[in-house]
Amino acid sequence: MNPRQTEFPFYCFPPVAQESGWELIKNIGIPTEMAAALLLPSMAASVQGCFDVELAPSMRVPLSLMTMIVAPSGTGKTPAQDRLTSGIKKFEDEMREQFDGDWIQYQSATDAHTAERKAILGLLKEQTKAGKDTAYLRQQLSELDSSAPPMPKLVKIIAKNTTLAGIEDRLSSNWPNILVPQDEAAHFLEIRFEEQLSAANSTWSGSPIAVDTGKRKFFVKEPRITWLLQVQPKAFERFKKKLGPRLTDEGSAARMLFTYVEPSQYQPGPLANQQWGATEQFNQLCYEHLHSSVSETGKPVAKKVLKLDAQAQALLDQERQRIKTLKSPGGPLFDQQELCAKAHDNTLRIAAILHAFSNSMGDISGQTMLNAIEIFTWFANEQIRVLTPAPKPPQEWCDANLLLRWFANFVRTHNQICIQKNHLLKQGPRATRSSPRLNAALLLLWQQGLLEERVQEGSKAVYILLNPGAFQPYQIAQLLNQNLAFPS
């Protein structure tokens, strides 16, 4: 994997999200990029039910996102996610209470409707047998059927650790605006991933989708699904190896905002005296946005369409032109065509999310667009870093690393730190048994202060004297037990 990039530009988030993120970083110990990758989906899930954003005249896109966090167990993913979704859960609890009351009313209304229908059918049967005119009764039955009490829908946002079939069932029976957090996404990645992601990608545009649950088929008019996939590094590497170039060449993951967290980045925070005031404000804002997405009749509201002001539009056009230049033949992004193709859409969505979540008035501003561009650029660079093979190190680095481990084993088995150079050409690592490659590797190790060459008095024999401070027992064990890359 390529070296880590600079720290995530946290200052681009709205103030309440910034402050909440710093609380997560301080109290739980997660790195800034993980905090950002958790905050963005939470914001998107809160506002995607109320807003769309104009991509072009008469063309709009939803504020949904797809994110993926690759991080080992015990790095704070779950507690951080639980903190950021408590506002959503509070909203769901209230909707559940309301649904329970609506369900009781629905059952009473259904019982009355059924009894009235039976009475009309009884009269209709009698009148038909008597040979009387039944037109009036048939009209009554038709009017009654058209006014059957509607079944209430449970407004539930979080669809945690579910399959695509489960998501389809949720869309059919519950609510079209959902957040799908997959805490252990290895199963999602490894079982028919391309088929599943293809289905997930079909919701990206927000256009109506056909859902087949097996029992019935129907259309979901305006699906809004934000994805948050969390997976462990080993499972992710298996998935990456399985798909190979298709992962980036065919756009399978081009829509995703990637974050790869190393174990060393997790620094557990203090358990006592934790302050969560900003995170509580963040969750309250999520709660208020979600309430705004439900009409008085319990149905989804008509979405407001956000637009860019002149400066924001100019900046987005400028960024699109810059990416077009970078992805042209010979450009640094020429091998990232799919990622570049989704850059405009993702940047626009991020800008709209920042604007909507902040309760900003008017059109999306130039400053908000600058923030969105910087945020997307970081995630795009992270995807390139994670998914692009690291350049092969120079041959002399590989040889030096091989020779260093050979020296460690020599000291361990012979208890000597002086070796004749000619012995290395005959008995050393096979790759360095030529003078040019051996000399290049020795030069690098000498530059690191690990050895020096000496010529014995009265002799032409050249000896390699190892630095004893670099070959202590614990250092030897470390060199022999790890596949270390040569330090740059």
C-alpha cells in the first residue's frame, strides 16, 4: 500500500460536526479520517429525506452517499457509530410509539370496514336472489373499497447489518429513506458482491426502482439509501485480490468514499470525565432534520431542490475541468477514469449535505463548494492510495533488506559481527552474489549506519564489520520474525 496522506481536512465540516468529531477523537481515540467517514453518512441520512440537489437544469440527484471504512477490530468503530446515531435512534423510538397508536386505530378502522363490507355483501346477495336492482349496492361497495383504511408505515431509518433482500423488504414495508450501516461487511463483500453492489448502485440516482420480494412486486418511487460499510483489513484484502482490476476499472467501487485505518492510529481516550456536549447537539440536529422529512399525514415530504450560487457553480465547473485534464492520456489520473467520472456527482452531494445539515439559507455558497472539493479530494486520494498497487521498491532496497536479515541470522548462529566480503559473494543471499548488486546493497546499509567496510592490514581481504548496537538479541528476533520493508 502507498504511504499515508496528510490528515483529513476536518475544518471543512460545519462547526457542530467539527466539534462532535473532536469529541470522538478525544474520548474514544479514533483518527480524524474515521470520525469524518462516520459523520458524513450520519449527516447524509438525516437530510436525504428532505432535500435533493440540482445537477443540471431539470435534473436532480439525492444527497445519499456510499462510504467504506477498513479498520481492524478494537479501533473504536462501533462506539463512535453508536454515539453519532443516537439522534436517529431517538427519532425512531418516537416513530415507533406513534406507529403503535396508528396501528391500533388501523385495526379498529379495518374491523369496522370489514363489518360494513360484509353487511353490503349480505344485502347484495339477498337483492340479487330477489331479482331486484343492485346498482346502488354495487356503487356503495365500490366506494367502500376505495376508502379502505391505509396501513400505517413504520418510519425506521437504520437498517443495520442486513442483506439486500432485507433492504428490499424494508423498502416495501417501512420507509424509503434509510441508512445501511454494515459493522461486519465481509459477508457483504464476499458473497455475490458485484451483484449486490450493482443493486446498491441502482439506488444511486434516486430514480424509481423495481423491488421483488418474492411475494409481490412493486416500485419504490424515491429511494434514498446511504451506505456505511465497515470491514476488517484481511477481509478487505481478500475482496480486493478477488476482484483485481475490476474493482477500479469497471466502476464497482468508484462511488465509495474510502478510509483505511491502521491499528497504530487508534489511541484509546480517558474513560472518566468525558464531555459529549457537541455530539449531543449534532444528534439533536439529526433528529430535527429527520422530523422535517415526515409530513403531518405520516408520509415522506416533497423534497426541496438545492441549487448552487454563481460562485459555487464556477468552482465546480473549474474542478471538473481540472479533473478532465488530469485524466487525459499521460495525466496522473489517467488510470482512474471511473473515479474521475463520479467526482463531479460526489462533490456536489457533499456540498449539498454540508449546506442542508447546517440549515444554511439560500443557494449553496462558494465557500461550501470549496469545502466539499477539499473533502472529496481527500477521499479520492485515499481510494487511490488504498486500491492502487504501491510502486515496486528499487532493487537495491530489496537486496539490502534481504542482506540485513541474512546478517541477523549470521550473528544469531555464529555469534560474530565480522564477515569477509568474499564470503558474502559465495555464501550470502543468492540475489546478492554478484559484485554490483552486493555493493549497492552494502552502500545502503552503510548509509543507515548498520555496517562499515574494513581492509585487514597486510592483506587485500575486505571485511564487513556490523554495528553491534543494531544487532542486539531483540533486534535480531524482530528482523527474523517480520517482513520488514527497508526504511526510506
